[in-house]
Amino acid sequence: MQEHHFLTQALVYLAAASLFVPLFKRIGLGSVLGYLVAGVAIGSWGLGLITDQDAVREVSELGVVLLLFLVGLELNPERLWSLRRAIFGLGSLQVLVTIGLVSLALMPMGMHWSAAVAFGMAAAMSSTAIALQILAERNVLKAAPGQSAFAVSLFQDLAVIPILLGLSLLGPAAGGAGGVESSIAGGAGGAASAAFSWFTLAKAAALIAVMVIGGRYLLRPLLHLIALTRMREIFIAFALLLIVGSAVLTQSIGLSMALGSFIAGVLLADSDYRMELEVDIEPFKGLLLGLFFIAVGMSIDIGLILASPWKILGLALAIVLLKLLILGSLGALFRLCREDGWLFALSLSQVGEFAFVLITQAQADRVLSPVQAATANAVIAVSMLTTPLLFLIFDRWLAPHYRNKSNRAPDIIDVRNRVIIAGMGRFGQIIARLLMGRKYGITIIDHNAVQVETMGRFGYRGYYGDVSRPDVLEAAGIDEASLLVLAIDDPEAIQQTVAHVQREYPKVTILARARSRTDALELRRAKVPAIRETFASALEVAELSLVALGDTPEAARRAAVQFRAQDERQFNAQLLVGEDEDKLIAIATKGRRELIQLLENESDQPAGAFSSINPSAAPSAVPSAIPSAIPPTIQPSEHKT
């Protein structure tokens, strides 16, 4: 009977996730909100399919534990040390300022100072799971906003013991709430709590030291022995044992489970087994983290929200906005640029899952009444729902403003060169280095201020500006230039710039980077030679793949040359049919058949023969139609920028 009950619950969870998450991803609301809404739908205030929420939450917390382990795997001790300023500077300021401002905001509303401080402590916590999941989906977890958000989350985990100590000191027995007990046993209670707290801190420090030493000298040899069994299931079992064991150890002394698993991950970050551990743990993390979000959604007390909707929503929004203000200000103080600052602040603006624990403890310590605790839990849950919605608002209205309209004025460009290169990323750098090596004078423009500063440190002089703006092009001397290279990673901006330059400066030759085949077709229709950014490198890998599979290097080279020629013919055929999808598909289908036949015929050629293809057309060469478009008037110059 119990097995049947368990399987039924598992079926409900899987069905809810499979229904809501793809739907919310499809409409652009993100997977996190999909999980949360799925939890509301199947919980006691929805369809009532699941009623045992506590058991679900206990299991689902393993998702957060596994998430922090994987984050730790990405941070070796040296890299973690490099984040010390963000962890202890940015993190400590966030916690202390949030506690102070939230407490000061609640006291005028009639809340006792001890209860206000307790709620401030809970509000200072953010959801590590929500923050890191959303930032990972946006692929910025390793960038400045992701690293800063992670640093603050890590400090919040480290602050768990001091915060729990603070709650114990706020209770009546410690003289915090001014109750009857406080007048009787205030001093003794406070002294006992203080003694207990120092003992707990000593235990925490000792445990972390033991984990670090044991991980360094015992864990890796043990992992090696497990790996020698060549049984993947045993290796996975040991990895889970390591993670859960570390989490249980830290939880046993009052620290969060996530902190223990994170320490275990850091200890293995530079080991030989990092990649294998990451691959093995990732599926478990994804499923359990989704279950965690579902559990949070189930815990939302819809009845309490419906009974006092304006109060709950008002408090939740007020706290989220206050945290946004605090995080945004601190982000600016720690030199996070505007878009990165928004990503950092939005990701941590909610009240996190550990706040539920703090509220429960505050109620047990009689700092909060049952009604206050229930209200606080509802506010915490609603605040979690706001984060995906705030990111949606950011993407729709704020992000385009920062990406297309910078508040920073363009740099004054005080040079004039025959070549202008827009974009100094991985694509533009290669072009610039080659032209400068041939002593061509070039003017480099980039719309990323950080990239311009980085260029300066490496000895390249660049100018900050948006090349799609006519005034920036004029300042760069487009009227005197012979060649404009558009190496920016923004197809829309490239198209706008091409149209403007062709209309106003028809004598300037334009070469453009194309992210995809579709972008390349659009540029070629505008008579602009378009270089697909990954075509040559992908073709080179394909050639090496043939050699690895047994072809001779010469045969593989012939196949690559034939492929390039056939692809160019197919590309030109697609140019003629415009955007007719049926005709484009027909040409692609025909091209595949022709390529198979062509390569079969080529394989019959004797060694040293290149059929009818010029051997100089190497796979890494630029198509012959492109160089001919560059006027011969561009000559090397001694003037370098």
C-alpha cells in the first residue's frame, strides 16, 4: 500500500513537471516559475493531489545540496580565494544592511523590535537555488553577476550560525522580548546562549578544518580506489555518499547542508575526477532541484494570501523592492556595470528557502507569534514567485535599453585610419592582430566598456561606442575609410549599419561577420561579403575527423575542398530563391544528394589528385569572391593604433 502511495506521488510530480515546465519555458517565463506553479497546482490549495508537504521538502532539499556541490566543483581553492572580497565584503554588507533596513521599516508598523529584527534576519537570506538556476540558464553564472551572486549566497550560508545565535538572544529567556521570563532569567539565559554560541562556532571551525584536511589527504586516494573498480554505479553511489555525508556533518552543528556539499565540491575542484563527478551528479541535481521548487510552490498558503491579499502582496513587494535597492547600490559600489548590476540584484531579490527555517526557529524561541510566523512564511513564498516575473520584465523592457542605448557617452576618437573594425571579441581580435601585423592602421570600436578596458591592458587602443549609431561612425572617420569590418555579435545592428553605410558612404567596402547561414544570406543579398563565424573552424574539425576515422590526410583534404565548393554553390542557389522556405528546403535536400555523389566520385580519384578543384582553395581559405571585393587602395601604413 505504501509502495503504491509512493509511486502515485512520483507519478503526480513527474506529470506536473512535464506539463508546466515546458509550457512556461515556451511562453518565456522560465523553468523556475513553471516548477513553482506546478507545486501550487498539485498542492492542498490546488488540486489537492499531494498533502504530505514536509516529506517532499526534506527530500527536495537534496537538490540544493547537489547544486552547491556542482558549483564547488567549478571553484578550486585558489579561485575561491580570489572571491574573498566579494564574499566577505559584498556578502557581509548585504546581510547587515538588509537586516538593519528591514527592521527599521517594520518597527513603525507596530511590530516589536525583536520580531522586526528576526524578520530582517530572514529577509536577508536569498534563495541560492533560484538565483543560481536562473543565472545558469542565462549562461552568466561564471560572469561577473553570477560570481557576485554566488559570493553573497555563500556568505549567507556562512552567516547561519551567527544568525541563529541572534535569534536565541532575542527570545524572552534572553531578555529580548521583554516578557515575564526576561525579568526572571534574563542574565543567565543570555550568558548560557553566548557560551553555547562560542562552543558552536568552535565546532564549526573544527569541522571545516577536518573536512579540508581529510579531503586533501584521504578523499582523493579513496576516490582513486573506487574508480579502479570500473563500476560506474559504485562511483556514483560513493559520490552521493560523499555529498550527503558532508551535508549531514555541517547540518549536525547548525550550518546549512548546502555549505557542507559546497566544501566537498571545492576540495575536488582540481582533482582528476571533477569532470566525471559533474556528469554523474548533474541529472540527480536537475530532478531534485525541480522537486525543491515544486515543494516551495506547495508550501504557499493560498488561504492566508486570499484572507489578506494586499497585506501579503504588499509586504512581499516592499521587501523585494528594498532588497533590489540594497543589492543594486552594493553592486554599483563593487563596480558591477549597469546590466550586470541588474542581473545580480534581481537574482537575489527574493527571500530564500532558509528563511523558512529561521522563521520556524523564531517561533520556537517565542520571538514571533504563530500568526506572525504564518504571515512571514506566506511573504517569503510570494517573494520567490516574483523573481522569474522580474526577470521577464527586465528582458522585455530594461535589457534592450542597456544593450542598445548606453548611458555612457562614446569616447572621443582622435585618429583617422583607412580601416575601422567594430567589435573586439573572439572574432574581431584575430582580424585586428593580422592587419596590425601587416602594419595597417586600424580604428577599433567596441560597445562593451569592459572589453575596451581589457584591450588597453593588453596594449590595444580601442574606443567605446556603438557602431550602429551614425554619429559614432562619423567620429571614427567613416567618410575617409576604405574598409569597415563588422565583427560584432549582433545581427540586427550589423544589418542597420550595413544599410546606413551603403546609403551614405557607398565607396566604403564592408565585410561582415555572420552568426548563421540565414544572417549570411541576408548580408549577401545586400551585396556584402559575409563570413560565417564558425564555418571554417567546423570544416577543419570535420577534415580532422575523417583522418581520425581512417582517411588519409590528402583524401580528407580533398573531401573538405569539395564540400566547401558544393556548399558555396548551394549557398548561391539559395540566394536566388529569397525567403521561400519550401524552395530553400528543396535546395538543401538536393544539395545533400549531390554532396554524397560528389564525395563518392572524389574517393575514386588517385592519390595526389584534386579532381577539378584548385588545391589552393584550402578549407581554411576565404572564398575567392570575398577578397576581390576589397579595393586595392588600402595599403599598409606605419600608423598603428
